[in-house]
Amino acid sequence: MNAASHMASAIPRDYNFAADILKRNFDAGRANKIAYVDHRGKYTYGDLAARVERFGHVLRSLGIRREERILICLLDTIDWPTAFLGAIKAGVVPVPVNTLMTEDDYRFMLKDSRARLLVVSEPLYGRFAQALGESEDLAHVIVSGGEPHGHLSFDDALATANMEEFTAATSRDDMCFWLYTSGSTGRPKGAVHTHADLKLTDDLYAGPLLGITENDVCYSVAKLFFAYGLGNALTFPMSAGATTILLAQRPTPDAVAELLTQHRVTVFYAVPTFYAAFLASPAAPERAALKLRRCVSAGEALPPEIGRRWRERYGVDILDGLGSTEMLHIFLSNRPGAVKYGTSGKPVPGYDIRLVDDDGKVITTRGEMGELQVRGPTSAIMYWNNREQSRATFLGEWTRSGDKYVEDEDGYYVYCGRRDDMMKVSGMYVSPFEVEGVLQSHPDVLEAAVVGWPDTDALIKPKAFVVLKSPDKACDEFAQKLQDECRRKLALYKYPRWIEFRSELPKTATGKIQRFKLRAEAERR
């Protein structure tokens, strides 16, 4: 039995993550220690535990039963960990979803998850309004903040709930929560995780590599609905009894600069796109104004220059790593004191990595590129209601990442790109087919191909190559119209940052667009 298997088996068979993490802080005497700070105030671990119990009572009073799902679409406030942990403690399965998705995405996720309850922030309610009546399983809606639109108010629901202590009889292998991830068709897939997975990400990654303590103050640019953000802003700080700062609004460099200085943040998590924007911002504070001791990056490969510039400016290395929704958090990472920029680091102890060639054979020679596969105890057990994709991704003990990597001479892994045409933008997957569909819906567009293209900081963004029915219409104004259409119909991060008009697109003999030839143009720049 390897160390990771031993660690997993050490978790009691009867186990509830929410009950465990709250009890650990009470047993450590941290009931009066600040757990969370949001725009409304400060909340101790005792406050959070009370809110969690009350939310569990709300679920039971609404008739939400064990293993039934609730969809959570909340901005980052204290209501997020309240609902998430409250559901888990009650044996209900929370399904946190991306707050940047479209009405059609939410309609699909409500139907696919068969959620009995929707918990939604009031500013996001409008994107659900039309879908509510179409969901056969949805019975209740709770609205956080602002006008409840005829539904139950989150604050009112907690205020009238009692403090009856209750923990559902769950096991470490019980379905605990889902996280939706995008697939090659653009349709979200529900990755199903167990109660043990959350604890193990801290046991294997955060505890040994980050060394978070109760004296740390943590902030994550990645929101709680991301697998990355969930570990950063809930699992890891709560496991150590640290304090977490939550920002409901969009994390602009200006807003984050103020937050980092005001709250004296010590552990900072972001994505490469944000690190680049922060370095370029006039609002970026001087080194002496910050108290950072750990900085982490994931979601997309960190360009080496950004890492070097950050270290020169703030005296702290960025620990770049690779994680996934399927594996829940980082399993390949640079380490403090052993950072090699331009790589994703080495396997986190407890995880095994292998590279596989196009014929499915394991690569044994360093320097040869292959698809990265990972083995570890935090893998999702399946994609809900999607047997085909589950079988293609979860290969027994091994999980396919979809990423191409090379292991260098020092044992560090170097990112080479995606196995398919998917791209990661600001840490979020974008399907080119989805963007192309919007472009091609315009009556003047004949064909479109979307690929990942590096911006001035070598960060990948969508670029569209468009063939018009009437080439004489090609102009900057028309390109702007197409971009506006994409912004209107897609989540904002998916719109093409550049549109280039072409007379034709490269194709195979059978008429399929050869996107790899377009991507090659970016590599030759």
C-alpha cells in the first residue's frame, strides 16, 4: 500500500467532511477565531458552524432529502461556505456552478442535476428566471441578498431556522458534491466527488507544500465555484484554522491590490492572466506594502517571464502547478525553494504521473511528448449521467488530463498544449466549437475557426478566423459587431479577442478544418 492509499484508508469509514472540518477547529479552540471576512462583515468559526447548522435545518424543513442535489450559484460571500458545508453536513449534495455561465448553461445544469433547490445570488437571478418553470425537479429557490423575487430570502431562512445539531450518517466514499466542467462539445459534465476527496487535497498538497497555519490570511482570485478556488478559499484555510478573505465582485487589479494591503494577505492564489494584469497595473503596490509569503498559480500554464517579474518585484516565487476538476486540486507542482519557471513542477507526493503516446503506450524516455495521466486518491468517481465520457476519462486508477507534456532532464514536467482543440482562458476551458457556433449564426459568416492564440504576455485567448460570404464586408467595424454578438451570447471570457478575416480556411481532403495549422501560425510568431 502506497502512502496515498494509506492516507485515504486512514479516514474513518463513517465520515462527513463538513462535520469533521468544523469539529477540528472547535477542538483546537478556534470558535472565536475569524474564519471569513466578506463585504458585510467578519465571521468566526463559531458563527460559521451556527450558520451551517441552520442551513441544514432549512434543507430538512423544505423536504430536501439525503443524496438529493441543490444547485448553488452564489457570489463569494459567507453564504457560499454556509450553503456548501450546510448541505454536506445534512447529507445533501451541493452542486456549485460557475457564476459566469449563460441562461442555456444553467437550464441544462438544472435539468441534468435534477436539483430540488436553487440557491442563487440576487444579481444572478435573472439568468435563471426563465429556466425555473422548465425544471421538472426544482421545488424551491432561495435568493441571497437583495430582492428575493417572491422566493425565500437566504437571510430570512437562516433567521427562522433552529440550531438543532445534525450530521447525516455518510461514509468517506459517499457522493459529497459535484463540480461541472466543460467538455469537448462545450456541454458541462458533472464530476462527482466523495467526502474523502476534500480532506485528501489538503493532506497531500496544501499541508505539505504550502504549510498554511492558523496565523495565515488567505485570498483566492479564483472563485469558490472552481475546484481550484474551493481548495484555496475553503478546504485549505479551514483545515489550518486560517482566515479567508472573500470578494464578491470581479477581482480587478485595483480591487485586489486594496484587498491585499488592507487585510495583510499572506497566502495568495491567482491564475497567470491575473498575475500579468496585476504587474501591469498602476495600482499594484510596492513590495513593502504587502505581507505575502506564498503565491500559487494554476488554471493555465504560467509564462516564465511573469514568474520572474513577480519574484523580482515582490520577493516571492509563484508556485505554478497543474490540477483539474476531475482531480479536485493540484497534483503536479513546483515547490518552495525548488521552482523551475516554464514548468508545472513535479508530482505531488501521493500522486503518480505517466505520459502516454498516441498509441496508448507509456513513454519511458524523458524528452518525449505524451498525454499526461494521473493516479491519485482524489479522482472523481464519474461524470454524472455521461457514461461515454466517464469511460474515456477515468481509466481504472488513472485519469486522463487531456494535456500534452514532456518530462525534462530534471524530472520537471513542461506543458505543450491540449490533446484536443480545447483551450484554457483565465483558467476556464473554452470549446472552439461553441464560439464558432455563435459566429456562424451570423447571416454574413460562411465559416469560422477558433483557436488559442497568445497575447502580449504569452497567455492564451480565443482568436477567430472568419470567412465571409461577401469578402468586401470585412472591416474592423464588422469584426467588432461579431465580438459584441459573442459577448451577448456567451460567457464573457469565451469571446474572441481577435477576429481575422480570411478568404479560406485550411482543410483536409474530406473538408474538415485543420485548426492545428492555424495554431501553428501562433507558434511561429
